Amino acid sequence: LDWDGRLRGAQAHGLQVEDLVCSGNWRAPELTITNLQAGLYQQHLSANAGLDVATRALSLSFVSDVDPHALEPALPEETHSTLADISWPQPPKLKGDLMVVLPAWTNREPNWRNEVQPTLRLQGEVKLERGGAYRGVEISALQSHVACSNRVWHLPDLTILRPEGMLEAVIEEDERTGDFYAR
């Protein structure tokens, strides 16, 4: 099965989609989205995805300048307080490749933190070109590559600009042990 679709002016779970165009195919057990283009809140999201229904392995490549604050109604409750601490005049630019194994289809209320998060693998990049603030501490710009595997987050080339200078750092955090490394 090959398919194409377009949706305009949709609302669901507190999200407003101005325009959504996508195409893909189904070749059992693979579902593929080959070209998803979404307009949300005057920003854009582009993605390609693949789901192996038999193994529940999901892969996703994306590019986005959509404001995460606008997506808050659809995000887990625990992310709301984190987003409340962050502000920016222009949303971050995000790019990445993500792989995850979804919970068993029979689990009505899966434990995402214990079942899915350990399978997350991410390679990406984040840029805040016009700066922002975290808990009132302002920056002029930020950028870094980001990687996550086995619940270990790695920012190998974090660069933060402020009026008084620049900070270059390597940061790693292991969610399982709480270990943190910075250079």
C-alpha cells in the first residue's frame, strides 16, 4: 500500500496543526513515512519515519524549528516544569535521528520510563541562535551536538555565548547512576 495525505486546520490533544502533508507505504511488517511536512504555530517540522510492527522498532529522522512550549499540551506532565524554566525569543532549531523500541502492543498503560527510555538512541543537534534563558540566566547563543544511548546523555561540543565571553564544554550524564561529567 502506498499513500499520500494532507490535513489542514486540525486540533488534537491541545495541538493545532495548520498544515500536514505526508506520504508513505506499508510493506508488512514495515510502515514507512517518507515525507512528513507539518506547519505548527508558524513553524515547521520535517520528518521521515519507519516502524517495524513485528519488533516495535521505531526510527525517526527530523528537522524542526517548532517551539517546544507550543507542544506542551501533548508532552508528558513531568516535562512541563522543565519547559517553564526555559525561555527564548526564537525557538531552538533541532535536527536528529532517533531510534526506540515501543512497548508491547498489548500494554494498555506502558511504563515509558522503564520500558521505552532504556531503548532510546539519539544523534542530533540543537541550536539557539538568538539566545534564551534558563531560570533567569541569559545566554546570547547556544549550540551542541547531542547523543543518547543506554540512558547516557552526551554533549560533545556544547558552546554557550554570553556578552562577557564564550564557554566550550563536554558534558555527559548517566541517568541510571546519576554520574555527571563536565570538562
